[in-house]
Amino acid sequence: MLAGPREVALSGLIGALSYALDITEGEPPGHAVRSCLIGMRLADELGLGAGARSDLFYALLLKDAGCSANSARMAALFAADDHEAKRTSKRVDWARPFPALVWSLSTVAPGGSLRARAERLRAIRDEGEVTRSLMQARCDRGAEIARMLGFAEATAEAIRALDEHWDGRGQPRGLEGTEIPLAARVLCLAQTVEVFHRARGVAAAYRVATSRSGHWFDPALVDALGAFRADPGFWASLAEPDLSAFEPRDRVLIADENRLDQIVEAFAGVIDAKSPWTHRHSDRTGAVATSVGALLGFEATALRDLRRAARLHDIGKLGISNQILDRPGRLTDQEYANVKQHPVLTNRILQQVPGLSELAPLASSHHERLDGTGYPNGLTAGELTMPMRALAIADMYEALTAERPYRPAWSPDRALEIIRVDVPRRLDQDAFAALDSVARAVGPPLGIRPR
């Protein structure tokens, strides 16, 4: 368990968690961090002051904070993997009708019949203003999360205007020219340059930037990019990005225990926004787990850690397609195997996060069982701590009392009956007794709740 108060650099914490946002966007890990370095190099060329640099720095790291808010709708509209749809959309000029049409044709219902794909395109057309509504959900949610984390309004507004374009044809508000906050203009250019630089190199990235100058991008920013396009040392540094090289020295922000709780709460919201079927699952699992832990006699520090781990236990699901998460029918063996990898991804993400890395084994153990039949590691009773046992039973109870695409929500009594079958062979007897007491004493919201 974590011990004692401590402080960690907020940049390292947010930078590590941005890898979860990269996965949600279908990008390779490090996309946001590399975009941040490109954006901050642009800030150097522009001569931005300390305050503006600090606002920009965190906006770059959190630019995709709202990315999960439109995942389910995008997957449903396009009948496609939301990760692939998001990834490919960054590589086309979607603001122009013909490239947008070509992208749509290549994206909808992959592997489906011509008729099925045509029906999807008609549905998208009939939906009306699809692009705007998808971008609106994403950008508004991203700005909201920045505010939840206590960042300046300039940071939130930069994220909100991420996809606005210099010529006014961007989304979601159609801002034009200097109506777009400068930081947002930097975000838009930096992420595009990162995508094309990683795929094709500096020259290709610069060609895309210049071809979209005055269209997507502020021409002055493209000129600033040109000032360092021939700096091989900078571009080579993106292979192993170091945020400390560009973090505003006089505005280094520190995360104490209260700030850590804020960040955990915000990212729990990112996780739960991935699917309409998991609304507040992370938060409610945390409430159930800590109630169980309190009855089991956990001390304050252990309860704090359990609550944090519970809120982040499904962060690995950001890497699972909504075509799988929201499926009303039975999954294929391969799809189920993919789902079973989400605790592995949870462990991988949290291990990189300063201040939260010690929670990785606990958060990633929620599907382990005492008899070794759980996943992903087949841990047995001797390897499963009491917090792990409490989290496993809390996660199962919360899931059973929630509606899912393939079944209605069970009542608290029915959920307890289902869980009792696995006690004590697979689930801990003391943890179940505590859960039973909590569920019967409290009921809703720890029990069934309407949607």
C-alpha cells in the first residue's frame, strides 16, 4: 500500500495518463507527449510568456481528454472499430467534401456487403451534422475535464477549440482566424505534425502543414514550424520524448494527495464515458469497494488506495473497441480474448504513472479468482490480498446491478444470489459477508438504479 503524504510533478502524472488517451484515439502510446513537445517548440518560436506556455503545456497533454465521449456513437454510426475510425480521420482532410466522402466510404462497415455499407452511409447522412455533433461531444467533455482538474480557463478553451480551422470550416463552432484561441491553433497543428512525422518523416509532415496553411492552420504557426524543420536534434528527440525539456520551469505544478484524487476522479469519468452501459461504473465500484473495505477493518490509507484503484480498474477498457463493449449479442472467442486483455492494459498504463504506479497490481486484479480460474494471470488465494478480494467482489456486484446491452440490471438480492454461488471457492467469504451487509443496509445507489 501507499504510505504517507507525498508530492509528484503534475506534468509526469498527466503525461503518463495521456497514454490512456492515446489508446482511446487509436494512436500509438506517446502521441500526446510528442505533440506536446512539438507544440512547446512552436511556443519557443512564438516567444510565448510563462503563463501562456503553462496553459498550452497542459492543454497539449490533455488535448484528447474528451476522446471517449464520442466513441460509442462513432462505432454505432460507422459500424466500425471506433479506434480505427478515429485514427484514420486524423490522416485525411475531413473538412473538404471529397476527402471526407472517400474516408467515409473506406471506413463504414468494413468487410460488410455493398448494401450494408450504403445503408450505413444513408444513416449517417440522415443523422444530420454528424461531424459537428461528434466533435461537440468530444471537445466539450475535454474542456470540462480540464476544469475538473483545476486548470486555467485558457487550457480548457484550447482543448474545446482543438478542431477549429483557420478558414472557419472546422468543428464544432466554426470559429475563424483569430477567433480561435492561439493555444488551440497550436494544438491543431502540433497533433497533425506528430501524426505525419511519425508515419512519414519531417519533410512529409511539413508538406502537409504547408498545404493546409490558411485552410486548417494559422499561416504564422506554419512559418514558426518552418523555422525548426531543419533541426535534426529536435526531431530525433521525439523518439524518446522528455517532457522536462519543455515544462515551464517557473510554473512546475505539484500534485499532492488531494490533486491525485481529483485526477483519479477525472480519469474515472473518461473511462466510464467510453460506453453508455458503464455510466459511473468506476465511481460506483469505488463506493462499493470502500464500503466493503471499511467493514473489513481497512485503515484510512488502505481505503484511499482501494477507492483509487477501483476508480481506475477499467482504464484498460479504453483500448477495447465499442463494437465489442456495446455488443448486445454473444462475443466471438477472439473478441472475448480481447476483452480479457483489459486488465493487462490497466496494469501497463498505471505502472507508468508517478504517484499511482503502486496501485497497478491491485487495479488489474479485479477478474482474478481464489481458485486460479480468473484472468489475466490466474492468481490463486495465496497471491490475492484482501483489497484485491474486496475489489473483485465489488466490481462483480456493481456490474450485475447495472444494465448491460445483453441483459437487464439484476436486483441487489438477485445479484447477491449469483455472487454467493462463487463463495468461498472463487470469491472471498469475508468480503462477501461485508458486501451482503452493505447492500442490504444501504440499497440504492449501491443496489439497482434506473437508467
